[in-house]
Amino acid sequence: MKRKLLINSSLLVVERFTVLFFSFASALLMARYAGAELFGQFSSIVAFGSLFLVFTQMGLNNVSSKYFTLYPNNTAFYLFAAIGVRLVFSVAIIPLAYLCGLLALDSTEAALVALLVALQVGNAATVIEFFFIAKQEVATTLVPRLLIKLSCKLALILAILWESPIVIWVLLSGAEYALLAMAYLFLLRRQPPLKKAQLNTAKRMYKGAGILLHRGKWLLLSSLAAVMYLKIDQVMLASMIGDQEVAYYAAAAKLSEFWYVLPVLIANVFMPRLVSLYHANKFQYWRLQRHFYAYSTVAAVAVITLTLWLAEPIILFLFGDAYRSSIAILQVHIFGCLFIFSRAFMSRWLILSNNHKLSLHSHLMGAVVNVLLNILLIPHYGGIGAAIASVVAYGIAGIGFMVFFSSTRTYLKALLKNG
């Protein structure tokens, strides 16, 4: 079991960093060859579109993963219910995305946001990925996912080099969601005959949808609040200052956010193990949680130290002297790693202990703090102000909120125990 978990986590880490490399390469080409204004405009559209990505998930990723692990004989019941719920809401949100875009951006950018959100509907099917992860079959979805994402990133790089219009960039950015949905549904249909028959017995989808919505409602609101404090900074920079300042901020954020996915991937892979230990062996569960926290803290400190030291040469080498303003932004923004790394494992405990409301409270506190600080700091400090606001919000959502609730104080005590 441990060997399989190690292999699965290694595969996901390699895949994610490979995709991030090509994603970063495309952003780098935009920044250097398209110019700060166009790069900032595209970053604003993507950031705005990501605000609505939570409606394609509906807070059901980890909830579904939990049920897939605990009730393997009822997998079909929960799987198809989750897909149905996510599909309905992801389609319904498209006109709202366009209307919100008109309030914050110009009409052309609002239309591009709506286009991106429409393509993101395919993300509703990615719950199938968690179905395979729960079965410890990570490689089944990894190969097609990697091929599709790399193909889309390479196509985007070519579009940038050929100086294609920005609408092509948006289409290629959203295309991977639609292609991934088709690939995942194809893999699901290719399940062995016995399992395929089992999957097709999900007749009580409405009941399953009700159960999942009830369990996932707090995680949905939590995810919405989380994306507010994770992505709202670029949207507010665009509306309050302009696309060029968004470009400087996006260049720095690309470098720091490069590391954010690592703890999330590891936590996703270990979720089945955490579920089993939480219900069968609490001592081993807390021991594993303490190890996660220790390793993630050491990793975060190492990343922060290296970034503070190398920020200037990295920014100047990659983006050029025109992005010198990104150096100070990166040196502030990178401190978010300290809180993002630890948050990934605490989030799993919130799900396992049925403390879904606390997830909402934590992200909501972070979102409110981030928006208020952005309003105060962006007019005076621009991108640096947005970076400060983000780091403070990460700290509130990751650690600060714990002192306000008895259950999270208990969680902290359990982590600090020896054993």
C-alpha cells in the first residue's frame, strides 16, 4: 500500500510539474513577445474565468473521493450523481459570468470570459479522476490527461509565436477542459464488464444529487470564498489600476504559485489512506498528519529562502528588465507557501471530521480580509499591495482562523502531541 501511494504521488507530481513547465513557458512567451498590456489582459480574463470554475466542481471532489473509498459498492450511485450536479450548475453559470464580466471589464473581455466559462463545463467530468484515484489507479487518467494538457499548452505556445488573436488563446486555454471530459468519459465506458454493469445501475441519481449537495454545500461556498482570495487580486488590479500592473503581478504569481500544487497533489493521493486511518487507527492518522506538516513546513521554508535570494536574477532572466517591478512582488507573494502548504492537509481533516462549515468560515475570513486589504493597499502600492493582501489572507485562512473555534484548537493540540 505504501509503495503504491509513493508511486501514485510521484506520478502526479511529475505530471503536474511537467504541465506547469509548459504553462509557464506559454506565460513567459506572452510576457516577453506579446507585451505587458496583452499579457495582463489575458491574465485578467483567465483569473476572472477561474472565479466561476468552482461551479463545475460544486465542492464535490473530496466529498466524492470520501464516498468512493468508504462505499465502493455504491460508487456508481455517487459518481453519476456528482457528474449530474456539476454539469447542471456549470452550464447555468455561463450567463452570470458574462454579466459579471460586463461590470468589471469591457464588453470584449466579458465575452471572452463567458467563452472560457462555457469551455470549463467539461471540468464537471473530472470527478471521474477521483474515482480512479480512490481505486489507486492513478496512471489510468494520468496518461490521457498529460497528453491533452501538453497538446493544448504546445498549441497555445504556437499561437503566441504566430501572433494569433487573443480569442484563440482563450479557446486553447479552455479546450483542455472539453477534451479531458471526453477522455474521462471514454475511460469510464471501458471499465471491465462487471464494473461497467455496476456503474449502469445508478437509477437514483436525484437522491444521490441531494445527498451530495447537502454534504458539499459548505465546501462549495468554501471553494467560492477560497477562489475569491486566491484570484480576486488580479481582477481588482485590472479594474483599479490596469492590465499592465496585472502583468507584473501575474509574472510574479506564476513563479510562486508554481509550488502551490505540490501539497495538494500529495494530499489527494493520500486521501484514501487518510480516510482508512481516520476510521480505523487514529494514532496512525495523527502520526501521518504530523509528518505531513513537518515535511511541508521544511519544504515551504526552503522555497521561500531560495526565492528571496534568487528573485531578481530569475525575473530579469526570464521576463526581462521590463518586468523589474515583479521582483518585489515575488519576494512578498512567495511567503504564501508557508500557509498554502499546511492548508492542503488541514482541509482533508475538515472533510473527514465533517467540519465542512469550518472550511467555509476559514475561506470566508480569508476572502473578506483579502478584498478589504486590496481596496486599501492597491491604490497606493499596486501589485505589492495585492501581494501583501494575498499573503495575509492565506495566513488567516490557513492558520489564523483556528484560534476562533474549539474543534480547530483541538486539531492543533492533536498535531502538537508527541507520538
